[in-house]
Amino acid sequence: MRTFIKSIVVILLIVSALIIVPPRVWVKNKKAKLTYDGRISENLKLFHGSDGRVMFLLPDQDLGGIFVYAPERGLWRCGAGSFIGLKLIALSKRNPSGCADDGSGDPIKPITAEGQSLQFALHHVPVVVSWQAAPR
């Protein structure tokens, strides 16, 4: 009987966590490409969030930040502390869209967002981040 009650409590805790966490979960996409200053690279970590949000890191071009695109808020550069990175998923610490939700990051403008690509300038250099459809 005690084992049954413990099992129910554990299941309830997991369900409760899943109710809170999903909007802040980001799933890695391995089919992303970066074009930086006309050169194509696959050294890019790109994650998909809910509602069309995209998070990516540019390890060779910008070590100090994480970029977050939310259709309703645009593109923002957040500090590395806004997210917890894991191998196949990442978690937003406080807000679903990281620093884009509370305005604590730096907005990147101008930006062109098309179906599965983002175009912007980083350090006055043209950047295109493109990806295949989000994993299902």
C-alpha cells in the first residue's frame, strides 16, 4: 500500500512539472545552417520552442550570447545565463522566450524572418540562419 501511494505521489509530481515546464522547453534541430559573411557553416546550435520560437548559439561568431527569436517580439540577444543547456533540449530559466519576454536582453534590428530562416547583421556582417522543419 505504501509503495502504491509513493508511486501516485511521484506521478503527480511529474505531471505537475510537465504542466509548468513545456512552454520553456527547447528541442534541438540538427538540420540547421549558418551563413556568416557569405560562408556556410554547420557549427550552429539551434533549438525550437513552442509557438514558432527559435533559440540559437553562434559559437564561432559570438561566444557571449544566445539569440532568441519569437514571432511577436522579434530577435533578441540574451546572456548565457538565461538558459540551461542540455544535449538534446534546453530550458528557459524564467520566461518562455528568455530575455525577449522581460526585455532584459538586447534587441537585434533590422531582421527579416521568412518561413525557416532569419536574416540579420551581427557586428555589421550579414548573417542567415536557416533550418529544416522542427522535429516532431
